[in-house]
Amino acid sequence: MNGINVIQENERVGSVRSLFWPWAAGNVSLLALSYGSFFLGFGISFWQATFAAIIGTIASFVLVGISSLAGKRGSAPTMTLSRAAFGVRGNIVPGILSYLIFVGWETVLVSLATLATQTVLSRVGHFDHNLSRIIGFSFAAGLTIFGGVLGFHVIMRIQKWLTSATIILTLGYILLTISKVNWSQVHSIHSGNLQGFLGALIFGITGIGLGWVNSAADYSRYLPRDSSSRAVIGWTVFGASIVPIILVIYGSMLAASSKDLSGAIANDPIGALTTLLPTWYLIPFALVAVLGLIGGAILDLYSSGITLVSIGLPVKRHVAASIDGVIMTIGTIYIVWIAKNFFVPFQGFLITLGVPVAVWSAIFVADVIMRKRDYVEADLFNPSGRYGAWNIRSLSLIAFGSLIGWGFVTNTFASWLSWQGYFLSLIGGKQGPWAYSNIGVIIALVIGFIGHILLSKKEIAKQEQ
């Protein structure tokens, strides 16, 4: 029944180690294997891809870990605590951005789980395509809605089982495919330039960890207030990073060993991985693929329900999550059964949203770092309180950071997004060496972080007096 409300002290129990399970389950996905191919697509070597995966993944989840501290200090979810930086009413702007990201990703993850089931069942038993999709969709959407609607305690139990099962079955996949790795081909890939390495690094930051900042406090808010801050960050980073790093590196090995596999992954990220497996392991593979995707979708649905309430929908959290489940269901049906070329423009849509979300994330992290005292929880719900109704400085910073960030990214996923990259002429143009580095995301992060410190440090000190 808890939503955007402050968690009562008697409900704040448990160990910091419990953070390992939701973050591990949310990021134990075979999609990370496909990311290995995407990293190499930036024209870099295997070792550069390895370093980009390690640095990008850990750096992005350090931001998530720092944001988790807000939950321990404020007993409320991320998109409620964000009101301290943007104002009680002004927070509707980052709230809408976060909501779109959550709903978008939960729809994509359930759609991928549905299509992965179709791929496997069609190969194993020559199932009808529609029947295979219905089976996959029913299982993926049903478990996602079940966990997302029932909330924190159910999620913590489900994610523990999902993590354990997915890790075991993923190890099975690695053992069965390790013989496909051609070490001579892996080592023969030449090193790429700095721009290519940074492009892969930024892809790791945005594609793996950055999107979780806006749900970071949703789980740490249930921890006792005296929990170790260092442990909160450490268990969040460890739980979220360890498996994606291993899978991206191993995926790079597989992609470097086979150009055919690398090309197939670009068109069918999950289904392409089945070509390396014996037939008898296809059902376990389908299970690990679907469970890994569901783990992330559950976290997204739970947080999207919280976010919908935080921006003003006057319903309980479980009702909002149910509404999101309906939207996710309709979106998945459209992607899987109706759309012809939906994924391409939709990915472009998510990248476009990624720039303002990067600014928001940096502002929120800077805000958490600058605050030395716990949040005054009552004022998070009072427009006349110390946090105010609208923080024009922070909202202007999102607008400015987005304007600059969009100018330094290119978006080839959809023609209607070709307006981006209008500042790239300063560093070589849209076809130049920096064109596909997506350096605009890093610029947006820097603008949000430094800008908030410069503009709000004195105001935060005044609030805490």
C-alpha cells in the first residue's frame, strides 16, 4: 500500500545486503551479451570494449548508488525526494520524463521477452508464431504486472529467485558456447580511436546504468536510517554491475569470433544467441532470456507507478501500477503484432529522452551530495515549505543542458530526429570523428552536475540551517 508516502520507522528493517537482489535481478539479462557486439560496433578492439564496459557500467551505477542515499535519508521514493531540487510542483517536469522512460523500457523488455519465446519455441517444436508469442507474452506480462502491482516485499522475494535462476542458467549458456570463442580472431581486432572508445563508454553509461537513477531510492527507503552510506553505495554498485560487466565482455568475445553472429545480433539481439546452442538447451535458454528481461521490467513497472502518483495522479500506487500495466500491455501488443518498424524510431525516442534525463540525474546526484542533513519529509509535500513550489534554477538547467546535449548527439534511428547534432559542426560535423560518440550525453551530465552546485549550493545551505 506504500506509494510516494514516507515509510514509517517500524517498516524500515533489513540489511543493506538486501539491495543486491533487486539490482542484480534488474540487470541479469542476456541482452548484455548482445551489448558486447554493439560495443565492438564502435570500431574498437576487444580490450577497449572490455575497459569501456567496466568503466561505463561502474561509473553509471555509482550515480545510482549515490542516489540511493537519498532514500535512506528521506524514507521516500526517488521522484518524491527529487522535489527538494525542483520544487514540490516543479518536479512534475522530471517526473514526466522519468515516467516516459519507465513505461518505454518496460514495454521494450516485455516485447523482447515475447519475441525471444517465439524464436525458441519455433525452433524447438515448430510452434505457430502467434501461439508462441501468446505464451511468451502471457508469462512475461503476467509476472511483470504481478510483481510491479504488489510492490516492494513481493519484488524482493521474486527478484531473489529470478537472480539465482538466471545466473545459473546463464552460466550454462557460457559453458555451452565457450568453445565458439576464437581467441586469435578476438585478439586480431585492431584498436580504435579515442572517439570510438568514448562512444562505447557513453553507450555503456546510458544503456546500462543511467536509466536506473530515477528509481534508486525506491528500495533503499526501506532500510534503517542508520544504515552505512558506504555500504548502500557498495551493494548497489556491486549487485547491479557484476553480471552486466561479465556478460558484455563475454558477448564481445562471441561477436569478435563470428561476423555472422555479430550481424545477426543487430537484427535480433536475443534470438541470434540461440544459433550457438544445442537444441536441448533452447528451453532453458528461453527461460533465462525471459526471466532476465522480466527482472528489469518489474522494477520499471513498480517505479513507473510511483512516478505516476508523484506527478499528481490521485490514486494509490498499486492502482497506478495497474494502469501502467495496461499501457505496457497495449504497447507490447502493438510492437509485437502490429508495428512493422517500431523498434527503430522508438530507440531514437529513448535516446532523445536520454539527454534531459542525464541532466536530471546529474542534478539529483549533486543535490544528494550537497545535502548534509536528512530531508524535512513534511516539506516534500508542502509547496509552501522550505523546498518551495517551483525551482526555476533547476528547471532552467534541464532546458539549457538538454539544448546543448542534443546539439552534440546524432540520431540515425528516425528521420524525424535528424534535427539533433546542430553543434557537431564545431567538432567535425555529423560525419566527422565525433559524430557517433554521443558526447552530448556526457556534456549534459557535466552541465547538470556543475550547474546545480554553482546555482543551488547557497540555497541548500540556507534550507539546512
